Amino acid sequence: MNRAATINDVAREAGVSRSAVSKVIRDAYGVSDEMRARVNAAIGRLDYRPRVAARAMRGVTDTLGIELPDIGNPFFDKVVTGAMAALSGTGCQLIVAPASAGAEEGLQALRTLADREVDGIVAISPLVAPTWLEDLSGRMPVVMLGRHDRSIGYDTVTGDDAEGTRLVMDHLLSLGHERIAHLTRSEEVTAPGSGTPHAVRLAVYEEHMRRRGLTASVVRTGRSEAEAREAVARLLGGPRRPTAIFAGNDTLALGALGAVGDAGLSTREISVVGYDDVEIASHPAISLTSVDQAGVEMGRRAVELLLSRRAGRTDAVHLAVMPVLRRRRSSGRRIGGHGELVDRSTDG
Amino acid sequence: MNRAATINDVAREAGVSRSAVSKVIRDAYGVSDEMRARVNAAIGRLDYRPRVAARAMRGVTDTLGIELPDIGNPFFDKVVTGAMAALSGTGCQLIVAPASAGAEEGLQALRTLADREVDGIVAISPLVAPTWLEDLSGRMPVVMLGRHDRSIGYDTVTGDDAEGTRLVMDHLLSLGHERIAHLTRSEEVTAPGSGTPHAVRLAVYEEHMRRRGLTASVVRTGRSEAEAREAVARLLGGPRRPTAIFAGNDTLALGALGAVGDAGLSTREISVVGYDDVEIASHPAISLTSVDQAGVEMGRRAVELLLSRRAGRTDAVHLAVMPVLRRRRSSGRRIGGHGELVDRSTDG
DNA sequence: CAATCATTGTGGATTGATCTACACATTGTT
DNA sequence: AACAATGTGTAGATCAATCCACAATGATTG
């Protein structure tokens, strides 16, 4: 493999010193207009690009990294889109590290970014230990996105999951639903006190059900639509079929929609509400009611926090973005009902 | 910001030389078991990780990069998934560079990867000049994914788009359709001879129509579902409404499905066929007939080609993956029809 | 006119890991 | 016993950029 031009080649071509070239490309103080022109001309002739690795040796990479727990979940596209928008214009580049499926989850991806000494990391995986992130944030700015920790070492950007869940529950309850099932991820991802979005949504769901004297019904599944579909199929085949399903995110909700269809039912009989408002949710063939937690905005804010850290900020900032409920055809007034009133009296 | 432990710290901690530590972490020849144990213990105590930047200075990063033209298109998730699968187990890490929207398209993202001296690049953006890629491939292995160039400098992995398009056209023609519109991207993306997937699909579509004596109808749009939806809405509102739409990819097909619904029609009246077989295509509420071009397989193959280049291969390899048509409910036998026979006689 | 200062360019040290060359010890062969 | 072969560890150069200290120059000022 050939080697690319180096700063030395440029210096020779322009007939000046390395240091002079370095000043020009960094736009540093102490360069005459004539020098700048000469060096830039040489850079153009040689098609020179500074090597990030060599810069990293001196402590800067002009790179931010985003770690994604699940490349297949379109919510994360929104976050990346927002992050890129916030970076356009700054000389900073963005790299994405997708987590490979497995026990390590996002840890491996975060290490990929840390090993490359990026100037800042947006972490999304819910399962990475706060202490680990705290350690990491001692070496480079970190923003945890989604999870409700309150570290002094790193910043967070979250949706207001309690408010989002309240929007969903108010919506379903006001439509007359009482048998509302909650479709969520494994116990690991919803561990009480972990502060993951799914943990908060589950806790607030249970609280709302309890306050109304209703029986909570929690269905666990993996992260994929297919797994959600199977889980909901079992739910619909069992006793005490719900009239509404609140899914922890839109991928799970799509699985629920599939299972409802498979069972020969429609969302007229069983309302389905999701979370994230991914793009496909608004498609007329899907028309999924969902909580829009402004993923693009979250990505943008996360990057802004990293940039402000780089500019010198040291105190931790914790932002919450307000969610909005997008009402669509997948949720409607309860029809039918099989002895709910009787059940209610025995429940409460 | 604190600095992480270096190889010098490990050497001091273990009471040996830098070189010895280097040998251990590279698993190089000339290390005794006792030395290995001592060094590994020190590495564990200090939580040491080698800095990729310092390694890059010597020519290796143990990193592959994928450039993605559109993070919102779920087809590319498949490619990334396949790439990650091929890399698991090897010590190599993967980073993703998403292209920011704009004129430069993927160029900027490819530069992001090149600047970081990755050990190999999977390029997907259709608009990057072959000569530019050729130059790049002189410095590091490159695989172009999707586009049908035949460079001697870099490898390619493509779907057989001619075969895929033939599958679609045979399918639609055998269902009795004659007014088949093709929904595709801008002229830039389908430039004849450019070898982009969209260019091949368009050319083969036109050839099939011509051979049958049918009038080709090409509708141009942007890359987003929303733009496709508007374009198809205009098509459906105009004269000579088609009975079938062949979309250049599933994102466009989803837009077409939306427009069909908006117009008060269903896929019983207007068949829609897509390309890529993204995950949502198989959802019962969508049930989109689509060409599965095995994106996971393509990603896996691309990475394997990069690894074999790194292992010393120098001759270019060009792979084609066979597509399969997934027939679903969005395509069916032509019903109705408004004077096709008359039109056909005047056309051919 | 000497002293001070700002401007512009240069040399050399520095960063962390790798790699070559070599030193030294041990083992095996004749 | 002499010598080769092998195994194990170390010193120092190297990679490409940055950054500090300083030199050379010209402008300004008491």
C-alpha cells in the first residue's frame, strides 16, 4: 500500500518548515497571508490530509463518537441524524460504533470509541455500568442518552419518560381501556432503579394501573420485532386478553400489531400504542399511536453538550426533552369487553 | 482530562521493558510463560488498553470502516449486521461513517474513514467517482458494495440487479400488468453506465418494457419515503394511471404504498413491488412484495474480502449475490384496466 | 539611537506503540 | 571443549503531527 503525503512532503513542496505548515492547517496565530497561500497551494497539489492518528498523539482527534445498542432500531437513526446536524459546519467528524449482539452489549462498542481517543462519546446502551461510564468520563466527555442517571462525571439527555408514559396511560384510560398490558424488555433492561427508559416506563405504567385499581399485566420479550410478535401471540391466546397494549418502544409495538393481525383481530378490538414515533409509525398502513420523544433533538443536544465540554465546561448538565403523543388509528375507544367490571371489583 | 495508562506504565508495573509488554499484547514470538503472566497481571491491574493512534503511526489500526449513504434506510442495517458478524472473533473493530446529506454525499464520510487509516473500507455511496476510489484503494483495501464497476484496484460485492429486475418484471407481467411504472431516484443516481444499482434496475426495466412493446413510465423522486409518496400521488392523479409500480427500493415502495392508500385505492387495484426486502416489508400490515438481495450476506462477503486483502491478496475480486423475489400481498393479478389494449396497439 | 515590542518563521522535543538489531543465556551437536 | 542453534529480553530508532522556545525581522517609541 502506498503512503499518503505527510506534513513533511507539504513543507518541502512549499519550501517552508513543518511548523509553518502545521500552523496553516490548524489556522493558528503567526502566519502571513503569503505563507498561507503558498502552503495551501502545496496542500492542494499533493492532496494532503493530516493524519488523525498523529494528531491523536498530541491529544486531539476532532472526532465525536456515538455508540448504538441496536443498529436495526430506527429510533437511533434519528439520534444520529440530529448529531450530524449539530456537527455540520464544525470541523468535527462523527463515527458510529454499533454494539454487536451479545452479553457485552455496548461495552465493546464504547471501548472501540475510547480506544480511538475520540473527543467525546454519546452512549446509548442502557446496560453499561454507571461506574464504568464515570471512569470513562474522566478521560473524555461522555453524554449518556436516554438513561436517567445523575452522575457528576458525565452529562445526560433524556426524554421525560414519566410524562410520556402518563400521556399514553391517560390516552388509553380515557378511551375506556382497563385491561392494558405492557410489553417490555427483559428484567435486566427494566431493573428498578437502573434508570433505563424501559424501567421508568414500566414503573410509571404500574403506578398508573395501581392508582386506578387495575391489574398490571407485564409481558417480557427480546429486543426484536419477531420476538415481540411471538410474545404477544401467546398473550392473545391466553386468558384475560387485554383490550390495549402499551409497548415499550415502536419495534415492540410493530410486533404487537403483527400478532394482533395474526390472531384475526384488528386495532379496533385491541389498541396498540408504541414509544419513539419511528418513521414507519406514521405510515398509513401502520398508523401507530406513539410517543414522539424527539430523537433528532436529543441527538443534537447530546452533541452540543459534548462540544461545550470541549470548550471548557466542567459541571454536569442533565437535560430532559418533552415528549408528545402522536394519536393515530392504532388506538381507539374500547369496544366489547368480557367482564371487566366484575374483574375490577375483585381486583380493587 | 486524565490520561490513560500507557505501555510504559505497564512495563514499570511489571518490572520489564516496553518491548516485552508490546510482544505480549501482540502475541508475538519470544515471550516466556512467566513473562506473559506477569505482564497480563500488570495490564489487568492498570486496566491498560493499547492506544489505536500510536499503533496507527506504525501502520495498523485493526479497524475496518463502513460508509453509509443513508442511515435512515434499513437496508444498510442488514449490511452492517453482516459485516459485524464477519468480524466477531477477529480482533478487528468496526466503525461506521454515515454520510451527511448534501452534495458531497459519501465523499466526506469516506474521508472520515481514510483520515483514520482504517485497515479497509466498505463503500456504499453510489456517487463517489471510480477514479477517486481507485486512488483510495492504493492506500488501503476498498470494497465497493452495490455498484457494478470493475476496477482492478478495488473489489466489489453486488446484487445481481439485472436478475432481480427480471424477477420483478416477470412477476408483474405474468400477473397481467402492462402499465407498469418505475419509481426511481434522480438522473444523477441512475446515470447510464454509472453501474449504480438504480441505473441497472432502470435500464433492465426499460428493456423489458420495450421487448413487450409496452410504454415505459419512469417517475423520479428523492431518496425519502415522503418524497416518493408525493411523486406517486402526482402519478396517480395524472392520466394513464399505472396498474403496477416497481419501486427502485423499499423506502420508495413504502412511499408508493402510502400514496396508493391516500388516493383511496389499495394494492388490489395497484400492485407495488419494492427492492431490498427490508424488515418492515414482511410485516402483515405492509406485506410488500420485494426483491431480497441478501444484504446481510453482502456485508459479510465485503468484510471477508477486506480481510483477505489484508492477508495479502492483490488481485481484484468481483462477487455477485443472487437475489430472490419475496411475493407478498402488495402485488396481485391486474383487475380493471382502462383501454390498455387500445394503447398497446398504438404503442407497439 | 537604543530599547522595546509585535510579527513571522524554524528547530527540536514530545507523544505511545512497534520493530529491528543485538545482547545474553541456555541447550544441543560434534 | 568449541561452536551452532534457539529462546528470551532490552535499547533505540521510527512513525506524523503539535507545541514550546527562540531567532530574525521590522515597526514603534522614549
